Amino acid sequence: MIESRILCQLGRVAPCVLAISLSITPGLAAGDSNEAWAALVKGGHVALIRHGNAPPGYGGDPPGFKIDDCKTQRNVDEQGRGEARALGEAFRDHGVRVDRILSSPWCRCLETARLMAVGPVETSWALVPDRAPSVSERLRELKEIVAAWRGPGTLVLVTHAFTVRALLGFLPIQGETVVLKPGSGSAAGADLVGLIAAPEFSTRLQRLETTPPAPRSPGTNVSKER
């Protein structure tokens, strides 16, 4: 009964999202991404990640969508899949140890988590947003999960913008990572360390890299090609 109510609510989110800004983030300095990476490398922190790019870019799913049928949902596109792979690669390049990865059961979150390839993915309804977060059992459970984390590695949570908003008061952009230090006395159960921007991913560049060059006509001067 609770899950069917959540499905209904998440499907109706889109109209209200149009009336608000989609990237209201705290005023953080550029160096905060360095601090965020350093915290993840140290371990004992939480990486709260909004799923990769999923057009049209705001909340909600098509009418009549089903939680067990990805084809009926709003899903990540080529850019979103590239962002997920790039983020996972960034975790490995920085030497971030991931001890656990949880994802919302929505397909766009699961695909993001799996394409990161940083560990086995578990699902959790605590990462699903609710229209009434002040009385949400899921939000309470999420706060407990975050506040209790001690590592030694990183806890990765792949979720939705409105879940982050309920926990921290702002909406991250798609593919953005919010790094938290657990166990503080704050209402969220953690302190904000910094933000890591969504990885840059050029679909045009990928197409250029995977498309074979056109054959040259006889007499082409190679030195004049750009």
C-alpha cells in the first residue's frame, strides 16, 4: 500500500517541478570539490549521488509507469550512461574505496549505480522521495543510514533530487555528487563537505571516436586536413 502511494506521488511530481529552480545549491567554493574527493578517499563518508542525465531533466515519470518495467519510466540517456561510467572511473582514479552502494529502485538510479561499477548494488526505498518528507518514514530511515555510517570506506547512495532536497534543503543537478560527513548533530545526521560536479560527457566526441574516418579521394593533400 505504501509503495503504491509512493509510485503515485513520484509520477505526479513533474508539474510542480516546473515552478521551481532545478539547481538550487549552496554557495560552495570551487575548492570544495577537492575537499569532497579528499573526504571520499579518507573513507567514512557518504556520497549522495543524483542519477545521471534523464530527459527531460525534471522529476516525474510518464502516466501509468510501472516500477518493475523500465520501458515505462523516465530513464537515463546516452549522456547519463556516460556520466555514470565516468563517475565510476573517477572514483577508481582517486582511489576511493566503496564499501556499500545503495540505490533507489527506480531504473534511472539503478542503471547509474550499476554503470559506475564500484560494487554490488542494493536497492532501498529510503532513497525514494515523498511529497510529505516531514512525516516520512523513508526520510527518517535515510537519516539513520547516513548518520550511522563509519566506514572504513565510502557509502554510495544513488537517488533523486527531491530526496536530497528533503535531507539537505537543496536540489542537486543530474549526475552531481554530494559528499557528507556522518554523525553530526545536524538534522540531516551529517555535515556537508562539498559537491562534485557531474562528469563532462560529450556524445559528439564519443561518436567521433567510434565512427571510422571517411575514405580519402585520390590526390588528397593530407597536410592540409584539419
